[in-house]
Amino acid sequence: MEIKKTLKVAGIQISGSNSLDKNLHKAGNLIELAADQGARIITLPQLFNVHWFPSGIDNRNFSLAEREDGATITHLRGLAARKSAVIVAPIFEEDNGSYFNTAFVIGTDGVIIGKYRKVHVPQIPLWEERAYFKPGDLGFPVFKTPFAAIGVQICWDIFFPEGFRILALKGAQVVLAPTASAYEHSHKKWERAIRAAAHANGIYIMRVNRVGVEDKQEFYGKSFCAGPDGEFVEKPSGPSEGVVLADMYLTAIGTVRNEWVFLKDRRPEVYAEIVEGKG
């Protein structure tokens, strides 16, 4: 009998506040809890360490940005090493005078494996992100971890299928999707987009959403994991702070791709209109 090897991945549902110390303390406790329950890859929601400042435009909010050697990433590097876990940490990054919405990927030894900068940056009421973040300039990297090859797509990126396809073609098995989505009535749209991307690419996608009531928004949680067949591995959670766990069987990726041969039947030679901006 074949024994399926399980990879346990965790999403941390957390609310943000005006206190960095409080946010880091709370996140740290939940990360430890997830690791103690066997999670080897642990993901935090979008901009987890601050309040949701992009709800409005205020230049004073640039003071919230951190460099990779700042308090947040330094704290999480120590925690990753102590718990021998991979941590995906999305923060407001400052780098030589440029600002990005960035997810750092920290390895089990506490070393930064790399980072992904959000490519698709919205400018809509209460998500005034272009006032703060430049579009990502690092492309769509795949990070090799001891447990799986992983990619990241942040919030608005989810609705642009090109990113997921690039990650799958570059070997990603798991994509982590940190979000900050409010208005619970919209959650089905997010679920459909993620489940479709998981199936179209034969990958696991775990969405990790923010929770909590802030000044103008109520973030609803409902974190979940979709498998390579597009079905729920872990159904949407509730709206509370806590740990959402998902068991992934990476061998299922090959099985599904052999049945649903979307990647094999691609026709890249006829897709030029996409990159040329026609239509």
C-alpha cells in the first residue's frame, strides 16, 4: 500500500492594530501554535504587522514601512529558525527609497530565501494601494524550500491568471495567497478565482485572509486551501483569529495533471496577443 506523505501548511488569521509590538507578539504566538501542530510552511495575511493604512491616503503612513533588516523580519527570522519552519511574511517594504507590498520567504534556518513583490496594485476606494506601493519588479519567483517549491500571489494578484500559470510552469507546487479582503458578500468571487487557478495549473493554493474590524472595513477571514483538482482541501474558516491548517499530498499534483492535461495542451505560439497587449 502506498503511503501518502503529507505536507501540513498553516495560515495565520490575524487582525492588525496600531501597535507593532502587539501585532508581532500575537503573530508569534500563533506561528508557534501552528508549528507545534506540525505545520512546516506558515503564512501570514497581507500587511499583517500594521493596521490597514491603505484605506486612505496619508503620507505619514510611509513611516510604517520597514527594510528587510527591520524589526518584523528580524523577529520572524529568529522564530523560523527556532521552530524549523518556513514563514511567509507580507509587509510594507522600503528599499532604497522605493516602497513595495512584499512577502518575504524565510527558511528553516532563519535565512531569507527570497521575496515576492505584489505585481498588481489596485487603486480603488479603501484599497488606495498605488498611493504607497510601486508594482513589483521581481517577477514571479519560485522558492525552493525543504518541503515544497512555493510561490506567492498577494491579494489582487489572484484575479490575474498569468501569475499562477508562470509559477506553475516554473515548478511551483504550492502557492500562498495572503489577502486583506473585506465585505464578506464578495468571498465567493475570491473562492472561484482561486479554485479555478488551482485546477487550471494543477497546484495547491492556500488563501490566508485578514480578520478584524478596523476604521472603515471588516475583514472576514474565510481562509482556505484548494487542491490541484480545484476542490477544497480545507473549507473556508470563520472570521476569528487563529490557525487554519491544511494537509497537502504533493504526489496528487502529478496524478491530477495526468488526468487534466491542461499544461501539456498549451499552445504558447498562439498567445502572442496577450503579451503584445492586443484585443
